[in-house]
Amino acid sequence: FGSSSGRAGVLSPAHLRGMAGVSGTGDAPDSSALPGYGVDVSVVAATGGGGGGDMQTAVVEMTGDLHEYGLSLGVDLDLEQEEDLAWAVGEAFNAPLSSSCTEYMDDTGRAYYIKNGSSESTWEHPMDSVYRELFELIKGVRHRSPPATSAERE
């Protein structure tokens, strides 16, 4: 049920809204499989009630996380030919969880997922593979079809 890439350790806005207290019967995946990136919960939490410099710091952290998450899906938002996919990476990041899986939090606030009826857990959101495949298709079409010229777009 998935590899250990994807959102690994990344907390989406949904995760930050009241999910920290969620616990479950399954065990979290092995932390050694977790890549070393994610939102600093203390920084992001400051955006909810704070202002000023904390908000700016949190935006920078979340932008970095979105970039890292995009890379895990095969999209490099730093590349000019892929920067227009930022909205879709954001959609993937906030994708709802299917009814066949349950999300839990480990003691540090990292999300992990267990497919209902299974005891196997994964750090990867179940929809990540769907979005990864979608981005591969988009990039394949773009590779086969050169971009339209300005005259063709008008």
C-alpha cells in the first residue's frame, strides 16, 4: 500500500485544524523511512492567531514544503515549464482522503495512513500516486506537443 515518499511528514492545512489530537489503533510507519522535510508545526500554528513576522516566516515555510511536495510528485516548480502546475500541486496537497483509508497522527504530529481493514501503514497519502500519474501524463503530452506560439494562441 504505497511507498514511503509523498507527503511524508508534511502537514497540510487540514492536518493543522484540530487533527493533532487524533489517535488510532494502527502504528505509525517507521520514522527511518521518513524524508527530512515538513512544516514546522510551531511556525505554522503561529499563522492562525498571530501576525507580523511569524506569518511571513510561515508562508516561506509552506512555500518550501509545497516545492518539496511537488518534487515528490515529479513536478519541479522552479522550472519555468512546470511553474504553471503550482495550482495543481496545491490541489494534490489538499486532496481529501478516500473513505477506504483513515488518517492518524504520530506523536510529533506527522500524518500517516492506514487502509481500512489493514494493519499496514504508510506516510504517503493514498491520492499521491494518482496525482503523480496525472503529472506524468501532463508532462508527456507537453513533451510530445511543443508549446503554441503567440500567434497560435490568439
